[in-house]
Amino acid sequence: MDGGRRGWRACVFGGAVFAVCMAGTTLPTPLYPLYQDKFGFSELTVTVVYALYAFAVIGVLLLVGNASDAVGRRPVLLCGLGFAALSAVCFLCATGLGWLYAGRLLSGLSAGLFTGAATAYVMELAPQGGASRATFVATAANMGGLGCGPLLSGLLAQYAPWPLYLPFVTHLALVAASAAVLLRLAETVRERQPLRTVRPQRPALPPQVRAVFGPAATASFVGFALFGVFTSVSPAFLAESLDVDNHAVSGLIVALAFFASTAGQLAVGRVGVRRSLPLGCAGLLAGLALLAGALRWDQMSLLIASALVGGIGQGLAFRGALTDVAEASPEHRRAAVISTLFVVAYAGISLPVIGVGLLTGPIGLEGAGLVFIACMAVLVVTAAAYLLRRLVPARV
């Protein structure tokens, strides 16, 4: 019993470290309008700055996504915290657009190191037999951390002094505390190898994972694409179309999507992993429809509903996808396989976000958003149809 409590305590502490790192990646979201006013760049530049983070994540996942399987979880996570601290320093020193690019690049390197390694680490710290609960801790830490970032920075920017500095000073303090916690947690990789043995990995999958990876990756792509566009565009939509320039409100609406995702992940235990993927796709489709209504009719209520419904759908789909893939993966390849799933997911953040940025100039924010929604709706309907076919038993 004591061993089980210690295991869950370590699992939760590992999840807290994960959440702190991920909070840093979304910390600048409500601040982009302030940076636009200060440095005078366009909405396309905002989406490029945002997408640069995703490209950095993908690069790390492909090059060293399997590093923690070899050298251990803690060294990789400590390195990720180091990049998170350097990212905060770049934003604190920002005197031009180049600093923002550097900060987002370093933030992407941090998240890339954390994504696969921290997910595997949190699951391995849990007591034996607690895989499902540990998966929830890992995915909730990921999405909850992403939600806490804009909420924290929005509140500090609106109601505290130094709006472009205090959020990053706060995050630096949280990163330092996280490093102290991480140093007290146990290493879970038993047979470690030198760093020189780590080789760039192709997105290859063990045979036993391939059957579940396709639908899991599709659902992850659509869910992350919705979040990517929502977080990069919603502050501008609030300011331009709804005349809302309160940074706390902007941060809260973005945070709602991530917190709703955590609620959706919690619901997986009730609906079951197999049903969570098609149900998640239905939620994503409803969220996309509500977002289309918000853009078309300039309605705050529809935007909030889109965050909540789309977030729940993303949470259902994401936890179901991650559980399927993690359970099918051999232990010595788990972090590498999880990293491959996140490569697909982060492609959903980067490419559609840049597409929306490119279209905003010629057809406006509303038109660009509606084109994105139409494309994602086609993809999510296709994925849902495939998943429903898998659920229905074949007739003999």
C-alpha cells in the first residue's frame, strides 16, 4: 500500500513538472497583440511565430525522440527544462521580432524533448496496474499545462505590472522548482546507454502498433489542428471582430479549450477507449461547426461553446489515441512510438496555422478560418467513418 502511494505521488509530481514545461509553450498566446503593437508585424507573422514552435517540436521528435529510451528519462527532461528557461530569457530580452523567433524555437525544443519522454516517464512512475490512470495524469498534465499558460499570462498582463515581463519571470521560477522536483524523482530506464548511441529516427512503427496507429494519428492531427488555429487566431478575432482587448478574457477563452480537453480525457474511463475515438471525432466536428458560426456571425457565445465542445472532443480522441498506441508499444520502444504520434499531432498545429495566416491577407480572418474549418471537417468525417467501421463487428 505504501509503495502504491509513493508511486502515485511520484507520478503526480512527474505530471506537475510536465505541466510546467507545457505552460511555457502557450504563455505568449494572449501577449501577441501587445507584441504586434510594439514591433508592428502582421497576423501572418503571428502564425509563423506560432508554427515555428511546432516545427522545432517535430525536428526534435524525429532527431532525438527516442533519446530517453537510451540515456534515461531524467537527463532528457532536465535538458528540456533548460531550453524552457532559455526561451523565457529570450522573451524577457525581446527588443525585436528575432527574439520572439528564438524564444519560440527554444520553446519548441523544450516541448519536443518533453513530449514523448515525459509521457512515458509519468506512466512508468505509476504503480503496476495503474496504466489507465497514469495515461490520464500524463495527458491531463500536457493539456492542463497548455491551458494554464495563457490563463496565467493573460491575468498577469491585464492586472499586474510589466505585462511582457512578469509572466516569464514567473515561469522561470516554476522551471527552477520543477528541476528541483525532477532531481528527487527516480530514474525509470534500467539499462541506459551512452548518448552517442542515439540515432535520428524515421517515423517507423513496430508491427504490433501499426493497426491502431492510423486512426489514432488522424484524430490527433485534427484535434491539434483545431487547437493550433484556435490559440493563434482567437486573440486577433476577439480584438478585431468583437472589440475585446482584455488579455485575461483572451487567455481564459484559450485556456477553456485545453481544460475542456482534460475533462474529455477524464470521460474516457466512462465511455471506453474504443468508443472515445469516434466520439472525440464527433466532438471535434461539432466544435468546428461552432467555430464557423462564431466567425460568421461574430458571436462570443459560439466561440466559447467551440472551445468547450471542441476541447472535450479533442480530449476524448487524444487520450483514446495515446492509450491505444502506448498499450500496443513494446516497453523499449514506447517513448519513440509516442514521439511518432506527436510528430503527426504537431504537424496538425503547424501546417494549418500557416495556411490560415497566408489566407488572412487576401480573404480576411473570417474567410481563412472558414476554409480551414471546411478542410478539417472533411478530414474528421473521414476518420470517424473509418473508426465506426472498426467498431461495428463484421457480418459472417
